[in-house]
Amino acid sequence: MATAKAYTNIALVKYWGKKDAKLIIPQTDSLSLTLNEFYTTTTVKFNSQLNHDIVKVDERFLDKEDAAKVIHVLNIVRSLSKTNSFAEVTSINNVPTAAGLASSASAFAALAGAASTAAGLHLSRRELSRLARRGSGSATRSIYGGLVEWQKGTDDASSFAKPIDEDVDFPIEMLAVLINTKKKKISSRSGMQLSVSTSPYYKAWQEVVAHDMVAIKRAIKEKDINKIGHIAEENALRMHALTLSADPAFTYFNGETLMIINAVEDLRNHGINCYYTMDAGPNVKIIYDHKDRDKIVTRLTDIIDSDRLVVSQPGPGIKIWNE
Ligand code: 2P0
């Protein structure tokens, strides 16, 4: 039996498309910031008395599709450790209710850490990152803290995350603006697949990412938050252009997303440097220097309730312990 705690991450250069759907090998590299406010704690207990896996998340049983992803990772762990026992998995997400931020990144990173340790495997962080990848692409990066690169690689052995700056010592912050949605969104898994197979801009996107990876690593070295923010914002818009240019076209934005984008641009026009990024949902994440936090929060509370704003700092890598 083992427990792991992993923090979610937000991509500054996005992963949006797979080369190999079975092994989750991405089309491009990506780079993210691990956050300290959103995390998952997962306990895995292998038990020879069980006749099937039991998976409970936030005190509820998962639906079939989500449970299958967890069991897929457990099967890989069983095969690596030559264990036959089924497991009991209990997972708690530390994410504000109805945030739409419940993240497969922290969830599958924590699962990889807890399941492999409970099965007696002693995986390196690189190996953990590869195992987390088998559950969900973005989880590859949540093994490490701070700024993290997922090198796309070409196969299972070469597709893993690497820390770029684990102990971020410059004042970058991220404000999550939680936007509620009633509409069931297109999963990132099918959204990215549709983008790869139908967007005429997909090839251009691969070139954009190759360029942005070089530029953002340089900006990180220079600790230049404005440059990092600008690259992240442009990259996010170009990722979302893949959804708008797919067939059928779709978008994760809603009216509130656009309202927050406008507010960020307005802040910038007033000399306050801040930048936005969005993922496979309507929430907006704002990147800025800590010193500007109060001004940004004050402006946003004119248009949105303060309980929908969550400030995060760079967060740590995975922690694993035997029970
Ligand atoms: C990212 N996202 O880089 C991108 C940007 C959302 C937008 O990774 O199919 O849940 O499990 O590998 O990791 C969300 O997709 O997809 C994601 P799978 P995942 O963070």
C-alpha cells in the first residue's frame, strides 16, 4: 500500500495531438508550470482477496470510461512488477468544487506514483513520468515541480518529462479564473484527435511549437515573466485556432472566457503586464509578476466573484510514501 500526492500543471506551450494514441506519444514537445494549489492524493492497495479493481475518486465510483483508464495503468504496473493482485484505488482531488479544473494531470501522476510503489517497484522519476504518460499525456509533466518540459520522443522509452527549473526563484504567479459550464465539453482526447486529422493548420502548429519551445526556454533562463507570458498567450490562441479550424469546428471558449480575455487586454492597455492561457475548457489562467497581483484581482472582481479566483505559485514535484 502506498500514497502519492501530485500537483496539476498548466501548459505554457501546449500538447495538442498524439502521434501514437495507444502509447500516448505526442506530436510535439510541450512545457508547463506545476501549480501548488491544485493537487491529487491517491492511495493504492494491492489485495489478493479482491476479484476486480476498485476505483473511488472523491468518494464516488468512476464511470466505465474513466475507470478503464485507471485500470490500464494498473495493468501496466502489474505487468512490470509481475503482480496478479487487484487493487483498491482511493483518490481525492484538491480542487474547488465545480471548477472544471479536475485534472487528469495530477490524477494520473499520483496514480503512477502510488501504484508503482505499492507494487514494490522503485521507479526513477523519469520512469514514473513515462508511466504517468500511459494514463494521460499531461500527467507526464506532473512528476516534476516548477517549469517542466515533456520531450515528445519517438517511442515509450524516449517520451518523458524533464525539469527545466524545479525551484522557480522568480515571482511568476498564475491566477485561475473559474468559469462554470453546463455544456458537456468535448474531451481533450477526442478534441486533439479531431484537430490532428482535420485542421489544415496542424502542420503550422508543429512549427509554432518547435519555435515556442526554444523561445520560452530562453525567456525562462532570463527569468523574463513578460516574455514567458507573451509566448504562452500566443501559443494558447494558436492551439485554440486548431479547434476552430477542425471539421466539425468546435471551441472550449464561452462568453465569460472572452470577457476575461478582454479584461486582461484592458489591464495590459493600462500598463499592467498580464497574459492569459486556456486549456480544454472555458477557464482562463492568468500569468503575471507577483507584484501586480492586487491590481489584477481588483480589476477582475469588478466582473467576477472573488471566490472564483484562485492564486497559485509554482508547485512541487510528486511525493510518494509507503503506508
Ligand atoms: C496540455 N491539454 O498541454 C494540453 C493543453 C489541454 C490543453 O494535455 O488524451 O488530458 O489524456 O493525453 O493530457 C489535456 O489533455 O489528454 C491536455 P490525454 P490530456 O496540458
